[in-house]
Amino acid sequence: EPGDTVTCRTRDVTDGQVTPGCDAAVLASLDFERIYPLAGPIYVQGAEPGDALEVEILDLRPLEWGWTGIIPTLGLLAEDFPAPYIRHWDLRDGYTTRLRDDIVIPLQPFCGVMGVAPAVPGEHFVLPPGVFGGNMDIRHLNRGATLLLPVQVEGALFSAGDCHAAQGDGEVCVTGIECPMEFTLRFGVRKGLRLPAPQFRTPGPLTPRYDAQGYYATTAVGPDLMQDAKDAVRAMIDHLVRTYGLSREDAYVLCSVAVDLKISEIVDAPNWIVSAYLPLSIFKT
């Protein structure tokens, strides 16, 4: 019923194929029929096409452990990183995790997948998002946020999963800090809102735990936003390797979990600017 609260628990995005401490070789042989185990579908009384399903995010709790990986053929820089690579994270303190003793990542948990059933009948792979929501990977859908999803079918049939303990905007290596998670949501129905695509409201500043020390940014300039995004991340990887002594693989992983891609300028044809923002507060002395 509208107003009801539901608590869910989901496995990691691979449905347990990746396990704590496992070798990176697992990522080269994933069974993609098993990925994206979701909680749901949840039928919400009174939700009809043309309405918006209101999803209030009340709580998100990562469960002890997570991972970030480079999966062959996937990610923004798949051509640069053809081999599998994995980083395991200790999430037990519930507040931060470490890439290295001097590199501390604040946890900012969210569900990568939140969506209603699409209008078109049949089986749908979870990976691409749509106007119904789905695999949106919007890192600001944290505790206190409210998501509005355009209802496509009777009852909305809401599902969620693919939970992340932290992620940068862009999720550039195709994984954030993937983890099992317990989360609590409250549902409502906004009648006749007829949204063209998902919309959301956040409770306050977007990244307060990252902002205190400022940012270092790399940019790329050119006529193709995708190529600009790639080149901005490549420049950031070079910076991380040169300045902090990271391997290229760990630099790419760090870009995926903590660096934010932004379109800085898109009105001065023929060239646009994409910037990659690195929060300096993650580096501890």
C-alpha cells in the first residue's frame, strides 16, 4: 500500500560469483545470466501508467565486504585495460574503506538499480537503463533522497539491487564498490504526474564528505563527449600514477570509485569540455 515501508537484502551484482579474496580470473568467466540479482518486484496498490512511483530512501547498510573490478571488454577504457583485475574492500566499519593506508574512501551507499517494470512485455536485461529507471547508477540516491519513477504497468512492479558502497560519477571501470546490502524504502504514488523520465530530490549537499580539501581536475576538449570522457580519465590515471605512485590498474579503479566526470561545457561548438574531478580529501598524510 502507499505509505508502506519495505526492507530488502540483496547479494552483490554477480550473485555471489565474486567472493571475498577471490582471484581476478573470476571476472573473465562470469555467468552473465546470473548478474543483477534484484529485490522485487514489489506491487504498489493504486499505481497506474501515467502516475509516478515515489520511493523514499530511508536506510542503506553495506554488509561487511565489497569489490571493484576491471572486467574484460567492459568499462569506459576497455581497450586500455584488457586483463581482469580486482580490488577487495573491507566495509566493516560502515563509514570508510581504504585503497591504501594513505588513501581513504568515504562510504556513500546507494542502489545502482532502482526501477519499475517496462511497458513492453517480455524479458528485459537489467544492464541498460530506460525511462522506467533501472540500472541508473546515480550515486546521489542516498539516505534521505526521494526518487520519482514514471509508472509503466499496473502496480509499478518496483525492483532494486546492484548496490554500491561508494562510486564516482560515471562508474568508469563499470564497477563501483559492489557489495551486498540491506536497504529500507517507503513507497508512495503521485497520481497523473506523467514524468518523461526519472526525477529525484536530494536531502542536502551532494558530496559533503569529499569536499573539504578541494579537488584536482583533468580535462579533455573535443567534438565528441564520449572521447572527451575517455581522455579526461586517461589524463587522471596518468596524474594518479605520477603523483601518488599507484599502478595503472589501481588508478583506474580509484577513478571509478571516487572521481566524478562532469560535462563542463557543451555550448561552444565544435568542441565540448569534459572534466574529471579528484577529491583531495581522500589522501591522508
